[in-house]
Amino acid sequence: MYSQTYQPVPLGTAEGSLGFQLQALSPLHLIRVIVSKTQSAEKEISSPMPSKSKVMSMAEAVSRLVRAGASIALGTNLEAAIPFAAGQEIIRQQVRDLTLIGPISDLLFDMMVGGGVVKRIVAAWIGNVSTGSGYNFRRAVEKGIPRPVEVENHSNLSVSTALEAGGMGLGFGLIRSLFGTDILKENPNIAPLDCPFTGRKHLAVQALTPDLTIVHAQRADEEGNAHVWGNLGITPEAVKAARHVLVVAEEVVSRAVIRSDPNRTLIPGFKVRAVVEEPWGAHPSPLQGYYGRDDEFYLEYARATKELEQAGAWFKEWVFGLPHRQAYLKKLGPERLAGLKVRHPAPAAPVEYGY
């Protein structure tokens, strides 16, 4: 609760009232300037109980939250902000019999299938966005190598609708887009239904409630309140539907930073069980405002995993042979990482929340 003496920042133009030129600042520098001008407000916010930090290492978070046989939603931002660091740690710890839930699910699903930890997949597409086929996934479905994988086929809309229904506590959601498709024929969890008001045909999609949703965010505070921007995909739906949420963040920041822009807080801390600070944790996928896609990595992965023996060597080199993300980044090298950083800053204008 704010005290009676709180004074809002004076109104004015976005640039003039703050005293800087937008194009001269990076997004993080910009928000730090804003926070520094309103830092005193945080001191006047009272809390009945001290906050408890949820920050821990990736190894500890996976050990605590990922259980054998669990259902996990991840890669929900579509082609960006994919939590590769979390997925690779799950492979290292060999937490098996997982059900993976996602939309057009990029390289990470193929990687986790090849790592032997996946039993079932509920998704719209699996592969390599740069080359097409996910060879580990194909071997598992076609030959049962390294183990058979069950597939529940969806469209992006149907899996999103299923998660939205789960987040609302409903048994199903409604769509119409899959009439006339083989998905409707193959998926037992999508069934025709007549509208009780119009009699019009709809399709009921059984709700999805993942045991865990893993999200890679740009920043979060130690309680798990997280700022996410860029392409959100179906992340809001996956977060609301999940029983628990693991937030992996490029950086852990103060509560003042998060509170300075509440409308950007996509994930509320009360849903979050653990926070992991993991810079470059979404590599090789891009993260808006931090780094771009490592296209060469996708091509290298395709070449290295096309044949089974080569795939085994790749996992030894890039997953099992690296104890943590810091070793992974060291292997990539500073020059490669530097080449992926944002080259053309495009900070947003500050927003006035005064009253």
C-alpha cells in the first residue's frame, strides 16, 4: 500500500520528463533510469510478510520440479525464447517418461526425444525450423529409437484452446477450424459438439493442465514476477493452465524494475515455484531485445543428428559432456555469442503510470 506522501513522477513528454534521448539507451538501461527516478516509491510500499526468494540453480530447479511421468509445456513462444537450458538439464538428469506439450515445437522437442526422456508428445509440429525434419523425432516415431514416442496431433489453435480451457477450469474449449482434417480423425481428444443455442457444429477440445510450464523470460524478480515481451505465442495460456511454473530469466532484477511496468508482467509470482537466472538460456533460439537466432547451430545440429551414431556423439559433446550452462557458453565462445547480440536497438518509449 502506498503512503499518503507518495508523489508521482511529474507529467510531461516521455523524453523531456526523464531527461534523456530514447535512442541513446538500451532497453535495460532505459528501465534502470526510470527505476532510479522512482526508487523512493518502493521504500514506501509496505508488505505484511517478507518476500521469500525462489532463485536457485538450474540443476536444483529441475531436480525439485521435474518428476518422471510429468507433463510439461515448453517452447510456448513458438520459435523464440525456447528454454533450451532447462531442456538440456532435464536430459542430463535423465528424468524420463515425460509428456511434452507445445505448439509448433522447435528443436528442443527433437533434442529431448533424442535424449531419451520423452514418452508422449502433444503438439502441432516437431522439427528443425531451419532444415525441416527433426531426425531424432522421426527415428523415435518410425523405429522406436531411442524409445517409442506417442504423438497426439494438434494445430496451434487446438493446443492453445486446450490450454486456455485448462486455465479457466473448464473440461474443454471450442474451435471450428479442424473440420475436414485428418487431425480430427486421429485425435480422440477432439470431438464434434452441437451448439445448444444455434445448433451449429463445433469441435470440443479436451482441456490441458500441464504439471509444469517452463518459460524463458527476459527478466524476473526473485519472487518470480516476470517481464516477457516480443512474440508471446501461447505462453499466457500455458502459464495459466499449469499447476506449477518454472521461470528461467536472462537476469534477475529488483522488484522495483518489475513494478515500474506492471502491464509487462506476463507471469505473476504466485504461480511460480522457482526462478533460475540463466543468461543465454534460450540459445540457439532468439530472445527479443537480447540476442538473435544462431542459424548455424541449427544447421550443425541437423548435420550431426541425421544418423544415429552421429547423434550419440552430438549428445556427448553438447549435453552430457557439459555439466552446466556456463560450460556450454564457454564452448560456444565469446566471439560467436557477440555476433548474436542485438545490433539495432529499438527501445520502447517509457510509459507514465502516474495519477
